[in-house]
Amino acid sequence: MSLPRTPSFRLEGRLALVVGASSGIGLGAAMALAEAGASVTLAARPSSRLEKAVSAIVETGLTAKALPLDMSDISGVAETVAIHGPFDIAVNSAGIARHGPALETTPEDFDVAFSLNVKGSYFLAQAVAKGLIAARKPGSIITISSQMAHVGGIDRAVYSATKHAVEGFTKSMAIEWGPHGIRVNTICPTFIKTALTEQTFSNPERTRWITEKIKLGRIGRVEDIMAAVTYLASDAAAMVTGTALMVDGGWTAD
């Protein structure tokens, strides 16, 4: 009897780009891909944190390098991706939150959030796909979205709107680029404990609300996202595109 075998989760020989990789989920994604065998380029605005992140990964014996990148510079991103690619895998963890009551949202809040979370993400995906198509290579493009792309939340009208938009263009890109073997997906985490979420968790009432909504009864960790990144990047997810992988502890199960 010929038995089926599980497709490989290994990523040797693949070039990966992780944007927003100097800390938090982005750093976790970079480490996950490196552990799976990929050569990982960590991209973020120039900072000592970026260099320290790369050094820490390299010190473990894995392959990583730094790439300064300003997501607000759309043409610069396209040029940089073209020079350093084509990337077999791209993970975009760059994002910004302008939380606050919807009645207090300013046009600046709105524009800043949409500029990075939607416009920046859109054109990064476009740049990566252009490189893959020109090289006639398949690939995997992953955007770190949010559970708030599927529900609403207190003080999160703008943030939720940006993530809903990301889910929309992800589906359309998956349809257009599928014939080229390019898969486009999102990962939708619940609240993850990182330096960027410290302010949220410093509020006991908000922390209690979050914990009650997460059916598994605990706050998410960066490690909870890492296997999801490896899965979507690998051949194990060869038939997965245009979808959102929920890593939300059951928040959206209601």
C-alpha cells in the first residue's frame, strides 16, 4: 500500500523577507522561518533593535541579515524588494494602532493608520509578487492581520477598519496571483503580549475584558504565532490561499 506523506514544513533554499522584524510578532516570525531553514532578511526602520535582532538570530547558528526599510516610502520599498529579491516568502508584521473612541478619531489618526496598515501592506505585497512573477517562481505572502479584521472592538474603529481592508485585498490578490503559484494569506492574532501592547495590559479592566473574551483563558504569546507563520510559508500549506488563519484563542468563535 502506498501511504500519503505529510508535506514538508522545512524551508531550506528559500529566501524570506520579514517586515517589522525588529521586535514582537515580526521578530518571532523571522526566528520561526530561520529555524525552518530559510535565509531570512529582517526589515524595519534603521535602529539598534534591528541590528540586535539579527545578531541574536545569527548567534544561534541560523541565517539572517538586516535590511533598513521605510514602509511609508512606497517607491523605495518597491526598489529595495526588486534589488534584494525575489523573495520566496514575505511576512509583513509592520503596523500601527491609533486606538481611541470613534467619536474622537481625527483625520490624522485615520490617515496614519491607513497609510501603513493598508497602503504600505498592499504595495509591499505587490512588490514581492512582481519579483516572483518576473522570476517565474511560486511564493507565499503573509500579512499579520488581526482578529479585529473579523469583529469590532472598543476604541478600535480605525484599527479594525484597516484590518478589514487587508482581508479584502488579500482575497483579491490570491485570486489574481494564484495562477502564478503565489499564495496570499493572513494570520489573525488575538491580543499578544509584546512591548507594543504594554499600555493595554497596564489597564486591569481592559485586561480582564480581553481574558474573558479569549476562550482559552489566557493572553496570547509571540510563540503562538510562530508555527502559523512556518505553516503558511511551507509546502504544508500548498493548497491554502486567500484565507485568514485565526490564532485568537476562540475570540471570534461567538
